[in-house]
Amino acid sequence: MNQVHEVCRRRHLSKRTEEAYRFWIRQFIFYFNKRHPRELQASDVTRFLNYLAVQRKVSASTQTQALNALVFLYRDVLEIPLDKMVGLNRVQQRQRIPVVMTPSEVSKVLKLLNGTTALMARLLFGSGMRVEECFTLRIKDIDFASANISVRNCKGGNDRTTVLPSSLIADLQAHLRRVAQLHADDRTR
């Protein structure tokens, strides 16, 4: 697992990707009674992935994530190329229509929130940011003059710019003033 960590850091994989890969590698090792992956081969990887599909009934994306983790383990960490995986039962991706809230439903939910939580929810809804992006947002990433937000290290490690809804500017500035005052009070104490 230390090797997995080192290779993930060298390849600049996200912390979440590393955690997922380590989880699936651990599952794979435990499935084969803690045998070292060097002792196993492509047919064993196929057997494990088929177990996930048939017995555990995982989704297509979960099986794909496990497959990616094991390919990473063999190709990048152990440097043992996997042979073709004959007999792999891939879970079929189901096309689902996304469930989307109506504007009135969104309005009702936002009215139930207050304080910082409400501000964050309104920011998420108005800017299209992900929750993690909102949590890691910094003051320097907000440009009030041009009403945009620089979102750093997004999914995939990229940066992007999104809109800062004009209806939130005054509330966001008031929030920043409150936080600055709280910080000043804490320093004084």
C-alpha cells in the first residue's frame, strides 16, 4: 500500500482517487485470502470483477472503478502488464433520466435554510459549483468586480471560472465582513 501511495503522489492523482484505488486493491487482496497480487494474474482479476457484478451486484461505475484500480496496481505499481481478461462480465450501464428539482422546489428548500448554510446552498445553486469546491473556496478566488469565481483544482485537477450570481454579492460581502470581525475579535482575545 505504501507503493500505491507513492505512485499516486508521483502521478498527482487526487486524494479521493487514491482512497478509492486503495479500497479496491484491499478488497481484491482480501478476496484472495491476503495473497500478494504478484501471485495472481488476469484470470483472478476477472474472477474478482465477476464476483462484484454477480454476487455483490455493484453498479457499472463501481465495477469500472474497481477495474481501474486493479489495472493501475498491475501496470503502474507492480509493473506487470495484465493479459486480456477473458470472460469478464461487465455490468451494463443503465440510462437514467436525471431527477431535477423544479425552480419552485429549489426556492422552497432555500427558504428553509439560514445563515452560512443558506449562503452556501445559494452559491452552489447559482454558480454550479460542486460541494467540495464550495467548501474549499477562498476569498482570493472571488472577484466581486467582474462577478466571477475562480474554482481551483476541480474534478480532474483542472481550474475553471464560473459566475458569481449578482444576487449573492451583498450577502457574501456581509458574510466576509462578519468573518473578518470574528477573526479580529479572536486575535484580540
